[in-house]
Amino acid sequence: MSNPFTGQPIESARRGLAAQLRSAQLDEAELDARILLGAALGLDLTGLIAQAARALTEAEASQLAQYAQRRIAGEPVARILGVCEFWGLPLRLSEATLIPRPDTETVVEHALELFREQPTSHRPRIADIGTGSGAILLALLHEIPAAFGVGTDLSLSALGTARGNAAALGLADRAAFVACSYAAALSGPFDLIVSNPPYIPSAEIPKLSVEVREHDPHLALDGGNDGYDAYRALIPQAAERLAPGGALIVEAGQGQARNIETLMTAAALSVDRPPKADLAGIPRAVSARKMPP
């Protein structure tokens, strides 16, 4: 079967790919087409514009056709390319890690707000429970240059990805990664503990979009029968490991914030402010502090 991209000018190939993606009912077809074309050709936006009339080589057309096939089948662009931007930082992904999403940046924003309200006189210590690619932890270390952080995960593969991201961002000397269940292997005290735990009820996972259901690791999605298994485990562990005045911030799914606050209160943490909403208005970052004795 002939490749329709072979010999096509770059701009024609971009338009043709965007049309294919639109026909497949994919959102953001134009953006996806530009990103995939740039990756296939090794060009940024400026390069694509400057070389718009150049014809694709056979190798470039073959790579682009492969990308197109994978995207039309529902594989996310970030998964195809193996890289994603979070908090302005480029992060490598693996099969064991979620694609970091903009909603999760709300957790970073809220953690920074709480930290800056109550700065420490010592070197700040941060823990990221279920770190995945390291997204939340590395964003916080990037913003708090004096801090040291620890990321935990059950997946050795995910920890390897996070460790590689820390090295690539020049943060390896301020980050450590530990394989354990939630915070079980950690000893405190920590000034900030953050987490984006699995919170999708098990029965809801088959109903998720193919991009999530087929391409994100279920270990990082499945929150048990009611979606709260991870919170029940990690909140008491975090409460034990927080420094007095330290804050726990977790990501919540839609409609979960109030129940998470109840679990935090039961662990003797003080919920002193409403959750921080994401750009869609959904209460996304739920927090509590450990009050001094």
C-alpha cells in the first residue's frame, strides 16, 4: 500500500494528516498533526514553516504514517513520542507512568501556596507518594531550590523513569526515589507531602476514553470499589510523617473532595481551607496541615 505522505510538501502533509485526524473524530487534530509532523521530521514550528515547501523523504513519510496510524487508533500524542511537558518541564514517559495532565498542576500550585505561607528555617523536605514520572516532585524542586525530595512508587520501572527525569533536569542531587507502598518506607518529618493517587472506581475504568483505558497503567488509575482505597492508606501514613505545620496536598477526582477532607480530619489533620479548583472549576487539590502539639 502506497504511503500518501511520500513526496508531499511539508505543509501539504500537515494538512493531510490533520484531515485524517479530524475524520477519526479526534480533538485538537491541527495541533496533533503539527506536533507529530515536527517529531517525524525533527523540526520545531519555525523549521516547519521555513521548510514548508520541501518534500518529505521516504523515511520521513514512513515515520509520519506510523505516527498517524497510532494516533488514529487512540494512542495519545505524548505516549507516541514518549515525552510530555508538565509545569514547563520536559518529562520522559514509560508504560508504567501516567501522562501528567494540566489538572495536576493545580496540586503544584496549591503546594507552593501552602509552603510560602509557612516557610521553614531548615532545608525543606518534600515527599511525593506514587510519583510516576516524578512530575509533581520535580516541579516543586524546580520551584523551591533549597528543597530535597523523595518520590515513592510501587513500580520499579516508574521509579527508573522518574530518576532519569530528575537527572535530565539537573535535579538528581536533590531527589531520591524509593520503591514502597505509599509512604511505608519513609521516615519523616516532611514539610510537604503531595500525591496524585489512583482514584477511579474500579467499575468506571472500562468506561474511560480509549486514550486512558488502553494506554495509562491501571495501577495508577484504579482506586478500588469506591475510588478511595489509596486515600485510606496514604493519608494516615502521611499524617505520621508530616512535620508540625507541614501540609498534605492530594489530587481529587470530581466529587471526591469532601470525603477526602473527612479522611484527613480522621487522621488528626486540620482542614483549614477549601480545595483549590482546576481551570474547569472542579475542586482538584485537597489539603490539610498537621498542627503543632
